[in-house]
Amino acid sequence: MEALIESIVTPLVDFPDHIKVDKREEDKKIVYHLTVNEADVGKVIGKNGRIAKAIRTIVYSAKPETNKRVYLDIM
């Protein structure tokens, strides 16, 4: 899943080396924390959050076969 998130975000940013995806797994959910360069945050979120919503839609649809919910935080 981390590779999927990185492959989606890499073409959007100016500093692809600064992309970092951390995974935190809990009892009922899996949380991915996406961190990008401060200059690229606006590009990843997009106007009115449209790009962030599209990224989340793709990630949520590709969730693993477990019964855990998947969340994506963009920082």
C-alpha cells in the first residue's frame, strides 16, 4: 500500500525524495501518514481538497482483505 501511495504522489510533487509514508496498525484500523515537503502540500491537497479526496478514494478501494478500515492522513 505504501508503494501505491508513493506512486500516486510522486508525479504531483517537486521534491519526490521528501515523500514519506508511515503505517500505524491498530485493532480496527490501519492509518497511513503521508508526509511531503512543505512546498508540495498544496499540490497534494489540491483546490478544495479534490486531489486529496481522489488519492484517498484510490487507497480506500485498494484496501487489504482484512476487516480493518484504512485511513490516509496527509501532512
